[in-house]
Amino acid sequence: MKLIRPKHINNAYLLSSNVTEADYSSYNAGTTYALGEKVIVVSPSATVTMTIASPCVITWTAHGLVDDTVIIFTTTGALPTGITAGQHYYVRVLTPDTFNISETKLNFKELTTSGTQSGTHTGTASMHNVYESLSNNNVGNTPRLSPTWWLDLGATNRWKMFDLSIASRTTNADSISISLQPIGRCDSVALLNISAATSRFRMTDSGSSATITMTIASPCVVTDTGHSKVNGDMVRFSTTGALPTGIIADTTYYVVNKTTNTYELSETSGGISIDTSGTQSGTHTVRTVVYDSTYSLTYTDGIDNWYSYFFEPILRKRDNVEIDMPHYSDPIIDITLTGTGELIACGACIIGTRFDIGGTQYGAQSGIDNYSIKIRDDFGSYNILERAFSKRADFTSWVNNGRIGAVQDILSDYRATPIVYIGEESLTNTIIYGFYKDFSINISYPTVSICTTTIEGLT
């Protein structure tokens, strides 16, 4: 069994998305809203003050935040020592106007500040919500502060894939394409409750940036002075102007015919060198792509005879995990779901670090809890009311005795935090996002122990 320990996706981590955030008009304090009208509230911000103390107290008048809200600070001068501009922190509310912050959500530890500060500080909350007016003549009532006037409907379409619900899905025609750059190490991604034909995962080393020049020639030659690339390495390019015709920004290319300071490019590993034409401008930058894989999401399970091959309907995988990416700090991760002519959907995108508990024993059980109900009327007829369902599983894992303490501590830390549990990555029915109901470790043998875990998934 494996775990993916999630990172919270906030404004700073999401570099780009092809899903627009224009579900409704943004809330305007001067507009009068009627019953049922909807608005979006995106990244509310305000001027804040900070104490230099242990712990630091942040003052944001009538902030309307709740515990574990993610907040980011910027300043025109200098923040107190202990707080870094652009880094995300978690909120612990003290009063309607004040709160503490912590670098971690688990085992919340109030941040201490020291030194001096200057300038005007701004706090920006990572919130992307849709609200519905509960009354006519609704004017001047800030949605997040006025629950009697506004109903919180949850995340905007772009951010539904990053909330805690699997059932709420981000949707977009033809593709969902996002680029993330989480702080720290990240090596795994889980996509849950998806609808798409293919998935692609690409990781770029954010620290590999170098300025290069390109020739407009047949073939194109890239000058990357002192590079350490070898034939077969993957690269991508960006520019402040325009790349030559034949080279597309942020597309993966392969290094061929490398020399000490130059190399050529191919669309495939070991393939034909690319020619360029036209004109170019600006400063060009290259980064090294360290992982790039595309998967078909079409099930082949059950296609074991000609009848099934020709006549059974095509089924798609609803969950997809990628746990084979290399270990890089602050990587750029591009995730793409595609299906031409389809409405692509993603219920949850979880990124984080993998933790191996141990091999899953045969006999693992998985299923669902069905919340649908049947209602019998006065004449004895039944009506079925369809409701949501959640996954559940029971896994037995073999754990090396040198790891049982760490396994128990990590599972204990995540007792109240939903994470991704993977019994076997090739069996999508054993991929569950949720909580464990209980676990136990039986120290059975001199070198290995048996860990049994009961997991309840989220709807």
C-alpha cells in the first residue's frame, strides 16, 4: 500500500489553467442583487498589520476567514523576520479581526516573528467561491461575511478539482490543462473522478533555466554554453518575444547531435533534427524536462474475446495515478486531460509526495457505500432516489519492522486529513481518497509486520 501526502494548491502554486474563472460576475459591493443571483469571490485581500511577537498576531479587520484558510503576504517594504513574501500560510482564527498563522496545517504551530518591519503589508486569501443571493435588495453585504444574505455554493469551476470533494468536478471542452509549481519536493499526482480519453504528466526542473540562442537554419542549432545535456534529454523553451517558426513554446523536444556548447532538436528521441524559418525576437530560455508520459484512459479489462472487442461499450478509467515521477524540489508539473469533442471533467487533482507502507497482500477488499435509497409509496410501488456513493477498502500490508514506527506516526498525523490510498496502482478500484477508519500493526515476524487498514472514501 502507498500513500500520496497532499499539498494544498493555492494561488501561488497554480501557474496557469485553460479553464477560465468566469462562472459569474465578480461580487461588487455597490450592486443590488436579487434573490437567486450568483457571484464569484476570487482571492479577497486587504491591508493587514503584524505584531513582532511570539506568536505573531495578524490583524485584518472583519476578515471572515476560517481555520486552515491559506493566506499569502506581500509588502511595499519589509515583512518581519519569520514571514516570507509569497509563501503560503495556514490561518488559525482568534477573533473576527485577528488570527495566527502556521507554515503547516498538520500539528499547527503558531509562527513567531522578530526583527523589524516596514511598508504596507497585504494579505491575500486563497479563496475561489461561488455565492448565491438569499434575498432581494441584497446590497453591501460581503458574501463571505454575510451567511444570512449569501449561500456558499463551493468552488468556482476552475478550482473544483482542488477542493475536498470528489463529486464536484472541473469541466472544460476538449481538454483540461494546468501547470503547477508547488514549493518543496513533489513526486506523485492522483486524478480522481475524471472523464477523458488520455492523461499526460510532465515534470520540469525549475532550477535548470538557462538563456540560449537559436539559429534559423536547416537544421536549427541551439547554443547553450556549458550545458550538461546528453542526447535523448528532453527540453522545453520559453521566450520574451517570438521563437523561430518550427519551435513551439512549452513543447517537449529531444536533444540530438549535442556538442560541448550546442545541440539540435528533434520531436522524437533520436529522431530527425528540426528545421527553423521565419524570424525571432526577445530572450529565449531553455529548461530541462525530467519526466513526460501520456496514458490512455480506455479500459481493456473484460475485453477477452472477439464479441467483447467489437460489441461491448468502451469504458474509461475514472481514476488515474502517477507515482513514478523523479524527486525534484519546486518542480513545474504540467497535467493535461484530453478528449477531442468531449466535455472533459476532473473531480480531484491531488499532488504530493509518495510514502510506501509495504506490499499489499492478496485478499484486499474494495467496494462502495451506496447512499441511494428506495421509497415505497402507499400502493407498494418503489421509487429509487439516486444519491452519491463513496469508495471503501480493507488492505493488509507487509511492513518491514524497521519502518513500523514511521508508518504508525505518519498514519496518526493524517487521521483528520484526507489523503490518497493506493492498494495497487494498476487496479483503479483500490485507489481511494479519504480517511482510514482504523488501522492496526501486528508485529508478526522477526523482520516484517502486518498492517491492516480500513479506509473510507470521500464522496
